[in-house]
Amino acid sequence: MGDGTTVNKTIPTKISITGATIITAAAGGNYSVVVSSVGTMYTFGGNSFGQLGDGTTAPYITTPTLVEITNETIIGVSAGSYHCMAIGSTGNLYTWGNNEFGQIGNGLLTDINTPTLISISGETMASIEAGYSHSMAVTASGKLYVWGNNLYKQLGIAGSNVITPTRVIIPNETIITVSGGTYHSMAVTESGKLYCWGYNVNSQLGDGTIVTRTTPTRIAISDEIVESIVAGHSHSIAISTDGKIFTWGSNGYGQLGDGRIFNSALPRDMKRPKKFSFNIPLEDTINYSLTASHIVNTYKYIYRINYDTSKYAVDDLCTATSAQELGVGYIAGTNVVILDHDTTAGLITMTFNDSSNSFTGILDNISFRKISEGEGKINVVSYCAQ
């Protein structure tokens, strides 16, 4: 945590580094690395493999430690499980830490406890990514290089582990960014196309199968242009240029954010919380209907309704004792249980208890009373599975 202790924290804890303004950070398996606005780098946490880069293999360091690279200003870092990567303003690439699978890229298999310059055919690096035990780098000209663990073909090439940077070519494409999970990898091209490869037992590649892919495989997300990607342990996330979030892969803990706990073999629009704005005369009321179109999934899930307490007060939460059918769906809530209504925080928590797996129509009616002029917002979000 960098707070000088080894006590777990359950809430965010501020970590101050004297004289440094932190602008980027990366979290590894049991360590952290941060970079300041002037390009200085600090590391802290576990260090058994030299992943802190401080020249030692002390078991751990509990406070941020300055790690200097001579004549370099660091502009980016990426943390793997137990190895780390950094890129300088010159475009130079540095790696250090665990090297069991050749993920350092220096042609050896011994751990390195200080940042080591890795030269790639005279190329200037533009972005870097440390997977669990493999590494990737994208050059300024859009070429992709990979090295390290290739047990599940996460390098995008056939064969075994690779101990020096090796180019992966995606025909007619210029790569702009990459992301590495535990055993799978992702890349986005200049034209916004998405490619995935590697382990696929949880459908984390998003190609509709559970088949491991040796080479980069194009993953189409309707007509979306992909801008940003993140590879998790066994799930994946992509963000399009219009701000849509797509997720796929393992979902046993609800990590896909789609209101379910089932894996998804294809990218699904996460359908972020809906925000509704109202601007009505003072003293008027809003009879707001929470419908299936406002939420991600209805069956056996808890919902939060956040509202602007400076603008609204809740007049009524409908709790009728008998359901009224409106073609499809219900109104006035025998199928709804109000779990909590916090007037200070502007939070209503409720659950839908219908026995069906799907729902169309009105879940509940809520009457909001206007208490102040101006626009206010109501935000509806699926919260968690029961």
C-alpha cells in the first residue's frame, strides 16, 4: 500500500510522496509503481523477484522508494505479476523483475533487480504492456513486439516461450495500443479494429468460442470503433469512440457489469447507468416510472436509484398490495421490495422479486416532489445479484 505498514486496507488510503505530483500508476501482483509529473518513478510493495527495481531483493518495502534511471524521464509504466516495464521520454524501453519465462526480454532467464534497457532493432517505443508473465511493446511506427510466457499462445505466435522481443505482424494494420491479461492479449489498430489471442477457456477472446487462438483474431463489435481496451485475468473490456463499454469472458463475480453472473462469449454492451434530467416548475411533482428499459436486468437483482436531494424529495414509493397488469409487466409494486430509502444521501434501494427470468414494463412508480428550481438528475443502476 505504500503507507509504511503491512496492514490490509478496505478503503482508499492517501499515499503522499514529498515533492511529487503523481500522474500515472500501475499495480502488479503484490507491488505498485507510480510516476510523477516530472518523470520520477517510485516503487513499493513485494520485492522477492527484484520487481521494485531498487537493486535489492528485500522481501518488501512499505514506503515509496525512488528508482532512478540515468538520463531518463519516465513517461509510462506497466506492472505484470512480478515483472515491471517502463518507457522513457526518449522512447527507450526498460524492464526488470521476475524473468522465469523470459519476460524481461534480455535473452536470459535470470531475475533482474534494476531497470535494464531493452533495445528492439533501433525502434522507438510508444506504448508498453506487462501481462501476467509476458510482455508487449508497440513502436512509434505501430509495430507490435512480444516476449515471455507463451504457454497459451498469449504472444500471438506458435511455439514455446520467447526470451527476446519478437515481432507479431497483423497484415495491413498499424497497432496503437495493447493489453495483456493472465494468458490472453488484446490489440487495437489505428483504424479502431480489435484483435484478441491466447487462452480462451472462459471466452475472454470474445470470438464466440472457447478455442485458444495462436494468432491475433479479429473481434468485430457491430460497427463500433474501439478506442481503449483492458484485459483482466479471464475477462476483457473495450470502450468505443462514442463511449460505449463492451465486456466479455468470465463473469462468475459479476465483473462484466451486465447484471448477470454468466460468462459471455461475445462482447456485450454493458449499458451504463441511465441518467434522467428533469426541469419542472417549483412545487410540481414527477411521477417517475422505473421500467425495464431503464435497467440492465430485472430478475433477482438489487437496484439503486440516486436522486438529487437539492432538487427533489420523495413523496411516495408505491407499495400496493396487489399488482396491476399493464399488458406486460406490473405497476405499483407487489413485485418490488423497498430495502432502503436514505433521504440524506438521495438513495433508494429496491429489489424485483418476480419469478420470471425476464421482465418488460413498469417495475415501480416513484413520485418526486420538486423542492428547488433548476435541473436535477435521477440515476438508475443495477447494483448486485441477490
